[in-house]
Amino acid sequence: MKTKIIQITSGRGPVECCWVVAQVLKYFIEDIKVARIKYTLLHREVGAENGTLQSATIQLKGNGLEPFLKDWLGTIQWIGKSSFRKFNKRKNWFIGIHEIEETEKMLLKENEIKFQAIRSSGAGGQHVNKVSSAIRAIHTKTGIQVLVMDSRSQHQNKKIALKRLQEKVDTYNNEQLKILVQHQWGNHLNLERGNPTRVFTGSDFKKQKINKSYKSKRQESRNNLRQEKWD
């Protein structure tokens, strides 16, 4: 089962682009569910207005992610009139959907775990105090450690310690991923206008069929250049 991190970004565009991000996120999640792909919403950067998002980052898990993402990755265009600025004449708004390269996950390897047997303290009678049944497990690479004294059995405590240490390492990986997402501002600056992967129109955000002909692309480029004057 593969894992991918996807970011939907307004490219630091105006509030209209942030509104488009929020709408696209809804469509994207609907498509994810239809494709039966597991997802986790990792981060949302809220926009200046209600119902808007500067960016959203999603983790996908499943098979067939590449063909699914082929129809989404790239520039997304919305054609519509701004509901935030009444006299703004611009009608073409662009956002981006990008894949974030994950950093290597920290794995729990047996040769990187150090176990220490120590005497349990607290309730349990003389037997607990005399036997070194408690276990401290240390992940030497990160310094993450757990102390387990749930059972009188050292063997059982060791099993529990391994499980809890794995949970802590997983939490560490998730925290590192969130840091990566928050620092992934390069995508916000590299948003390409034109040649969209998907086009939506109107306030009801309907999906529009894309015309791939050369003439339509040339006309679209001209229109985009005209729109730049109104930004």
C-alpha cells in the first residue's frame, strides 16, 4: 500500500483563490471516497474570509494512487465572478495541486533499541520490589523511551514496551511530517497559470470539460494575459 502527501494551494493568491481551494478540497475528498482510498487531512491553512482556505494537505494511502492523481495534479481553474469584490472584472482564478516529497520515516529497528531491567516501585508487595521486572526501552537513534511496569513478568513488560515505543516513534514521524508540510511554501510560489488539469465554473462550481486543441490553448493564453491587467 503506497502513501502520498498532496497539497492544495491558493499560490498565495487573493481571497477568491482561497475560496476555490475550499471548494476543490470538497470535490477531491469525494473522489477519494469513490476510489476507496484512505485519507487523512493533515493540515489546513485558513483563509482571511469564512469558508476559504489558503492551503490544505492530505495524506493518501492505497493502491492505484498514480492513475487517480493523474487527473488532479497540476493547475485547477475556476471561471466565475468574485463574490468578495463586486467590481472586480477578473473571471479566471487558478490554484495548484502538488505532491509533497516525504522525508524518510524513522523505523524501529531491533539493533537500535536498548532495554534496561529495573526494579518496579509502588504497590505489588515484596515480590515486585525484589525482582527487576520493570522494563525501560530506549530508541537510541531518537532518544525516545518508555518505562513499563504493568506486569510482574519481565517478558510481558518487554512486549508492552516495544508496542508503546512503536507508538511513540509513529507520533514522532507524524510530527516531522507536519513540520514538513508547514514549511512547504515553495508550492505557493510556483503556481502555473493556464493549461489546467481541471476547470470548474460558476458559483455552483460545476466541472467543465477541457478542450485540449491548440487553438483553444492559444486563446486561453491570450485571455489569461488580458486578465493579468485586471489583477
